Amino acid sequence: MRSIGIKSVDVMGSIGSGKTALIVRMATMMREHGLRVGAIAGDVSGEDDYTIFKQSGIVSVNVNTGKECHLDAHLIEHAIEDMDLDRLDFLFIENVGNLVCPADFPLGTDHRMVVISPTEGDDMINKHPQIFLEAEIAVLNKIDLLPYLDASVDRLIADYSRVRKRSKLHLTSAKTGEGTEELLKALGVDL
Ligand SMILES: Nc1nc2c(ncn2[C@@H]2O[C@H](COP(=O)(O)OP(=O)(O)OP(=O)(O)O)[C@@H](O)[C@H]2O)c(=O)[nH]1
Ligand SMILES: [Mg+2]
Ligand SMILES: [Zn+2]
């Protein structure tokens, strides 16, 4: 993908943490700035995320993994056969939601990002350090919900800086848009 001048990110993270919502939010911002954005929707089954991407006007391909709980480079190779990559500037690849095996299967993307949210509790980083080691970008999404939850952001930040020294946990809300411009900067997209 790099060889044809298209930037890409593998979006990993827990189930329901807001991977699709973040991609839609960021892709919309990018498109408003004239960038051409595509997305691959990786799910065990169904077309839910694919349909959301399509409805948001994002060039999209659906990949169902069947019994597998992660995408792999071979699946992506086939998925991009169906995409006109020459017409894209940036490709989001939404991985299957889980914090375990996607970490072990790099897809050849420029960036790897992992998304969690405070509704899963504040022990996700401590329980799944490996994926936070593999991904160079980590996101705590749904921060608009923090006032209603007991999850401690301080604990998540402390756990993250222990796992990945000198890296910063990005705080976002796909709902309000907070933190998404900065997250795009981390992905090399300066709007
Ligand atoms: N309040 C709030 N809700 C959010 C936010 N991001 C996503 N949601 C909601 O959380 C639910 C799950 O969001 P998705 O974007 O589908 O999550 P996902 O990580 O793609 O889920 P899977 O693909 O099923 O693993 C949806 O109802 C979203 O509207 C956010 O920042 N704040
Ligand atoms: Mg999704
Ligand atoms: Zn798996």
C-alpha cells in the first residue's frame, strides 16, 4: 500500500469501543478537506459496519472472517483487489473487535492503533498489555461518558505509560469530536 502512495491504519480494539464511529468521524473530517478515504470493515459476520461506512459516503469493502477473530494480511490482499486504490489517499482497516489476537497479525499498514473505552472498565490496559505494545497509537474513546462511569482515567493513563513509556494515551469522543483532530495528527493527517 505504501508503494502506491496510500497511507493506512489498522484499527484494532475492544468490541463496541467505537472503532466504526471514530473512523466515520475522522473520515468525514478528512473528506471535508478534500482527502479521498476508504475503509475495510472486518467483522466475523454481517455487513453492519460496512453499511455504516457506505452510508457515510466512504469507499468501503466488507470482509467477513467466519470463525477467525482477527484479520490477516492475506484477507486484506484480497479485499484491496476490489478497491480502486489509485483513487484513495488514506485507508482505514477496521479489525475484528478484541484485544487479543489482532496484535499478532500485522497487516502491513503504516500505523497500528488500538481503541478502548471507559465502559469496559479501567483495567483493559493492564489485562491486555501486548496489543498496546504492538500498536504505536492508543485511544480511550467515549470520554463524553466519563462523568457517568466509575472508570479511572488516571489509572488507564498510568497503566499505559508503564506499558509504553513516553507514549501518550489519546482521549477522544467520536460523539462530540473531542480529540479527533489530534488523533488524526498522530496518523500523519494534518487538516
Ligand atoms: N457516548 C458515546 N458513544 C459512542 C462513542 N463512540 C461510539 N459510541 C457508540 O457506541 C456503540 C458502539 O460503537 P461502534 O463504533 O459500533 O463500536 P465498534 O468498536 O466499531 O464495535 P464492533 O465493530 O462491534 O467491535 C454505538 O452505539 C456508538 O454510537 C463515543 O465517543 N461516545
Ligand atoms: Mg465496528
Ligand atoms: Zn484471532
